[in-house]
Amino acid sequence: MNEQETKHSLDIDFRSTLQEYSDSLDRQFNFIQIGCNDGYMADPIFDLVKDNNWRGFLVDADLYYLE
């Protein structure tokens, strides 16, 4: 398995684990994302947040991405 395949498989495992954890809760799933850029472009959890109506606090040190 090459490095790209390893990264991709880890991404899938992370997303699946996060979804399963969210599904197991009996309450709203809340999160904090550090280093979010704009919270949309190339965000690894954007579609999960949108599809599941998760609530979160997004943080990035570079105001350029948040404006």
C-alpha cells in the first residue's frame, strides 16, 4: 500500500468512526475543529456536519480563511 492509499484509508476510518460515535449518542453531537480554514473547502468533515446537523465551534489562526 502506498502513502496516498494509507492516508485515504485512515481518512475513511476516521470519518466512519466519527459517524458511528455520533449515531450512538442520545443527544446533539457538538465538536470543536482547530485549524478549520474556512470550514468548507477541503474540510474532511464538512459533509458529515451538514448531513447530520452537527453543531460546532471552528477555530483558525488565519483570519484570511474566516472572512
